[in-house]
Amino acid sequence: MGLRDNLKKREEKRDQAANGGINGDLPDGVTRYVRLGGQGSELGPEGKTFVMLRDPDLWFFYYVHEKSNFSPFELYIKKHTCLNSPRKAPETVEEAEQLFAKYEKPNPKVCISDAAEAKRVLYFMIPVYDPEYKTWRVIDTKEFHVMNILKGYDSIEKSAKKFNKEYSLIGDAFTIKKDDKTFMIEMGDLDDKVIEEAKPFMDEDIDYEELANFREESDIIEILRDAHPDHVNKDVLPDKQGDDPDDNTGSNEEVGEGADDTEEYPF
């Protein structure tokens, strides 16, 4: 990327910030992340229909450190992005393979959570066009759910290619639904006009690095300090300022969900 491209990107980020940030063209309370589960789920009984914007081989992937128990709910490690993750989506299959090889294993030299042996989970962001809001969004979910989504993806294409050998789900409609404890997709139904509206977004330059919310290492260290000792190796963490029992100058302020500014992110 040359100087002109870098300057243009900086200008675009300034304009984006002035217009409400990455969620600027969405209504209040709606973010780029499609809410799949929980109380705020956007999937009704019949699911929700989108347009697929990118080939699965080129979906952005990254790693997350997290650990909890569902029932009863217990949080062991607050969810945060692994610093040993890509910052962009691959442009080619070859690049995707290279990125997988580079980031598949934990790297303690890059990420303090890797050094602390915190559980590491693979996530993907699937870019889609949302006809309800007439803009792009992402389905941000973990490997387990993506495996099920890919089964539906392949099934849709296999069925459609019986009638049209050139068929691709990229640029076409699909419906995502809850399926027991995971999600499934099936062929969707949208007017041709809506499909056309989605086409310009297939070339959208999505800032995945911002969407993935890479934290500063100092923030991650605080998360690890608050984590359950059975699930991280706290011996690798640096000494905390004010740990000396005779030193009362250190800060006792808690760092947690109420102390950060990541409400716009899914974690």
C-alpha cells in the first residue's frame, strides 16, 4: 500500500468517526454484528434472510480467548481477541492457507494470553448484506457454528448446480436459523431488486481489525489477572504496580466490563 492509499484510508477513518464510527449508517442499538443468540437475537421463528457477500475460503478468521460454564453460568476468562491473529481477510485461497499456517498455533511471544495458556477458540466473520438495514453486516461466530453453516452452504450449491452448473451462493440469498444448539442455513428468497442492491457491497473494504477489537496488552493483562486461576497461568504476568503491601500508592480500581468502552463489540 502506497502513501496515497494510506492517506486515503486515514481520511476515510476520520470521516467514519465523524459520522458515528463503524456503525454510523445503522439505527441506534443496531451494530455491524448480527445477533444470533440470547435475548437480543435477530433470528425469529423463521430465521432471517441475508445476501452472501464473500466466498467461504476468503472469510476473515481470528482467534479469541474465552472460557465459561453455561449452566450454572460461570465466567472463567473474559472473552478477548488473541493478539496472535490476522488483521485482514485473505484475498486469495493461497493467502488464506498461509494465514492459517501462520496463526494456527499459539505464539507466547506475540500474545500474553497465549503465554498464560488461556483457552483459544477460532472465530469467523461472515460478511452479509442485510436487506432490513440496506447495508453490510457480519455474522461473527465460532468454528463449531461455522462448520454447520458450511454444511448448509455446500448443500445449497449442490442442489442448485443440478439446474445451473455455474451457480454460486455468493451474491444470492440465504436464510439462517437456529438449529438446536447451533445454526443452519438454507436457500433464501429475496426480490431481484434486493439482490441488485447488495452487489455494490460485495466490494466493501471492511475494517476487520476494528471489528475484531484488538486490545492493548495492558488491558489483556488485567483480564488475565481477573481470570479464574485454574484456567490461566498467572505466573507469566508482570508484577502489578502497588503489589508491595507497604506501598499504598498503587491503584485499586477494578478493570472489567463496567470500566471499558467496548459496548459496541460483541464482547
